[in-house]
Amino acid sequence: MEIARLSELSIQSVVDYICNGTYDNVDYKLSPNLSNQIYHSVINKAKEAPNKNIIKQIKNKLQLTKINHMYHKLNRHTMQMFRSHILEHLMIGFLDFDDFGKKYKDENDLVDVVSVLEDSMTYYCRKNLKLLTIRVQLNYQSGWAEVVGEMLPNLETLNITGIKLTGLEFPNLCKSFLKLKTLDISHCAVTNLKGISNLKNLEVLIIRGLNLATPEDMDDLFGCKKLKMLDFAKSNRNEGASVMWNYMKCGKVLEDLEFLDCNGTDIDKSMVEVLMNSILDYSTIPGIELLNSSTPQLMIKSLHYYIAVNRNPFISWMLSLFRKAYLVQWTEDGDQQVLRDFLIESGTKSKTLTYDIEKLNAAYSCSWNLFHQLQILNSPLLKVKKLCWYTVDFLASKFAPIIPTKQLNILWNMLARFDTEDAKKLCERTDLLDSLLDFLHLCNTESKVFMEEHRESINIVLEVIYSMTNVNDETAHHFINKKVQKIHAIPLMIQLSDIKWNRWPEQIKVFEILVNLTRVEKNQLKGYYNYLNTSIGTYLATVKAYCSMTILSSLMCHPNQNKKKYYKWKIENTEMVKSCQKIQTSHISMDLEFYLSCSILHDTLKKSKYDGPVMWALLTMKAMLERDIDLVEIFKDSGLLSAVQRVRSEEKGVMKLKLEVLRLLY
């Protein structure tokens, strides 16, 4: 299991203190780097905008330089908190217009974005700001670009996706932000790029979803001599030629261009080849990369680029294309080889995505889209062991308790398609089992409400643990010796089967796991006899009772040399006999695997010196024979007939059962 670094544990502790309101007594401010990480975690942890107390602590205890408030409403308190920091990056989403935000709207429902920014930042902060992402509303008051440009003289990155720029607003914007290096005007209703040549320092331009209908609409773009990345992925198709073809028709070259992103456009594989061999002669420009989803190679190249520049929404979008494209188009062995190599190469790197909530979603999408499909799982070209390694590297990384279900479903779907040998290979990675146990420990320490919310995940975890401990004795041994927060795995499972899950079907699965463990390591379970015995209660006619009696009888098969222990076992044996006398054979469940029942029955009859386990074994045999007379030969072949014949006891009930079983066997 991956061990969290000390810095991560410290940051998480501070996050918990702030969210719980117990960080008031600290009288110093943390460094900007730590402050940014803590703020990001606090915001991600909260489903709603931070409350007044959290905002107060962020204001007084942190030194923020980067704020991402895209997914929470902006209100008076958060804006005051912004003003207490000297920011370099600010990302804001939408105002709470039901409250004080009404003052930022005029009678035409246009937003006064100038006042929003003035009230969110001090003079020094505005002079210092390098990055601004703002999506407060679709329509702003006219003239905003010129005023904001003077307000933010050192701005280098501007993202106004979805903000309508009509008339002269776009040319005015280009004149007002002369230091821009990155500009995102996707879906801003811009129909002509005239004026963009004023941005002499521009290196990255994102113009997704724009209707640039003619080559003339794009001609001014070639005045941006320093442009390195041009992105019009997912652009709308026009009635005539696409944006990509209009760009080509300009007949000009951006000499410093390194990346041209046309993912999601109507550029297919053949058109890409035409583009690469067109009169523009891209081969003469060293280092240029065409990002496109027409081939597996280009899709992988695009994904690597998006990960490198932390464009998380595009990562998720690209990953979703993997599955669609693979299912529909990729049928050649060469294409499958490309995908397989990519999976194996990037497998261990996937864990680095899981420390950030936004990237975590992308990581989930990656594993889900790539593995939840028969074509990949059943491909004869894939080496199962390497595929297992990739999956476990991802799945064994630290669970985020708020969203574990999809990650667990991936694992369960994988196991369902593996045969026994494949499952054993997967079980070699005990770090996966560690992670599952940590999740169960978390559930055990939380409330019943929490457990109900995560019931699907709990079911999957129990099924996976049952499968792993059933097919691999080494895994079962590791499970028995595992500690979670100083609690051994077995008492953890006992606790799970006790109070909170009372009358849950999951309780039965816990007992079935304990039956697996009894098979490989009986001595470790002896100390928990009382837990198991008292848990039977009124459930004598259930699978739970069957599992409990299986475990108890197995424990009592071993002789105890210590006289004190012998006296204890004698008392427990008496209790077990009383329990067995209440059981009717018609109520004994046979849902467990037969081979497991048969081996335990034989060991119980042969090794036990106590009446309780023997009585239970005879009851079980009688119930099985009454339901299926064909089991007679199987029982004889397993040595059960001779084992029954050797049974001796002073307990009349035991001898009576012995005769009834022998009558059925003969």
C-alpha cells in the first residue's frame, strides 16, 4: 500500500482543523505554497461555498497566491477574503445573484464585471495578477475590456470561455491586454479574429466553438509570430468548409507553432494525411505536433499533451474518446498494439493523478473507459499479468472516500472476467488488499448513514476480499496478519459483522470471508470465539448460523494442552451442543461451496474431541443427504463414511445423529 508523505499528512490535518473550526488558536500564517495546497483541499472538500468561519481562517491564517473558486458561488464574504491576499491567479465562476450580487447587474441584465473585480482585489493585487479566469455571466456591460485591461496591467493569461464578445469588443480586448501569453475565447461568439495581431507576445490561443466561416476571418492570426499552440478542437462544423480547412486555405505558416489541436473536428485520418502533405509543408517546421483523434497514435499524443499542461476537462474528454473510438474503429492488430503499449507504459504514472480531486476524476475515467470493455479484457494479444499490474497500480492508490464506487466497480468487473490463475496473479499485489481493508476500517468508524451511502462500495469490497481469500492461501494469510490502525483484520471483520450491519446481507459475506480464513489459519481465530458464538443469537436457521458454526467447529478441532484453556473450551462446547440441539436440518443452508463444506466436515469429525463440532457436522451431513441422495458416493469417496463410523460420544444426541447419518449413507 502506498504510504502518504509526511507533508501530505500535515496538509490534510490542517485542512481538517480548518473545516472543523479548530484552527483558531494558531497565530502565524503559512507559506504561500502550503497555503495554496490547503485552500485547494478545503474548497474541494466542501460541497457548498465555505462558511464564514472557514473563510475567516483562510483570510487570517493563509497567504494565498492562487485561488480557484470556479465551482462555488461568489458572495460578500468570499470577495472580502480575496482582498486579504496578494494573488497571482484568480479563477471565479458565478455570483450569488439572489443576495448582494444583484448590485452587479443593471436593468438590462448585464454584469458589471469591472466592479466585481474591483471588489474582489486590492490595488496591489490587481497590479500583481498574472492569470484571470472569469465566467460570471454570458453578457457583460460594454467597454469592460478596456477598463479591466488598465486595471490588470501585468495579466498574462485570460480565460473568458462563453462570454459573448460582439461588435468591437474583441478588437478592443486585443488592444487592452498587450502582455497576454495565453488567451481562451472559446464559445465567445467571435466571428472574425481581426485585431488579434496586436497580441505580439501571444503563445497559446484557444478558439474552440467559433464560427470562422472564411479564410479572411482568420488572416490576422498570422500576425502572432510567437504563437506556439493553436487549439480549435471540438469546433462547430460550418455549412461549407470547416474551421480547419479555412485555416489551411490562408496559405500562411506560423513559424513558431509547436502544437495544432484539431481534436473533435471533422478532420479524419485521410484529411490529416492531406494536411501533413499540403502546400504548407509542415515537415519543414521542426517540432510541430498535430493533435487529433483520428488514429490511436494521435489520441495518445493528445492525451499526453493535456496531462502535461494540466487541462483536466480535456483529459476527461479525450479519455472518453478512447472507449468510443476503440469500440467502433480500432480493429487492426497494430492499433491494439499501440493502445496496449500505452496502457503498460503509463500504468504506474496514473497514481500521480490521484492527489488532486479534479485529476482524480480524470484518472477514474481513464481506468473505467479503458478496462470496462470485453474487446480489451479478452484480447489474446494482451498479457494479463501486465494488465493486472496496471490496474492494481491504479486501484491500490489511496481511495478518496467520497467517490470510491466507480473505482471499485472497475476491479470487480476485472475479477469477474479472470480465471483462477489470473486472479492469483492479481492477489500477489497485497497492496490492493491493504487499500480495501483501509476502506472497510473507515466505514466501521463512521455512522450508519455513512455506511448506507457507501453500501454499493462496501458490497464490492467484500466480494473482492472474498474472491481473493478464496483462491489464494497466501493472500488469506496476509489478510489475517494485516493491521489497520492497530486493529487486526479479523477483529475488524468481526466488528463489521456485529452491530452496524445487523440484518444486512453484507453480514453474511463477512462470515463467508471468515470461513475462508478458518481454512488456512485456525489458531489466529481462537481468541474471537465469544464474538462468533454470541453473534449466532436467533439466526440459527440462516446462512449466518451455518458460517458461524463452521468457524466454531473448526476452531474446536485442535486439542488444547493448557488446562485453563481446556476448561474454557469445555464450557464453550456445552454451549455449542445446546445451539445444535435447536437446529432443524431443514433450516440448514447449503449456499456455500460444496468442496469447502466437505473438507470442513471431514476435519471436524476426524480431529475434534468435542461433542459440539461433531454434532454440527452430523447435522449438516444429514441435511445434505436428505436433499440430495447422490451425495452418498461423494461422501464415501471423501472418507466421510469411515469418519462417521469412528464417532464415539457419551452425548446421546450425538450417537442418535450418527445412526441417522449412517442409515442414509448405507
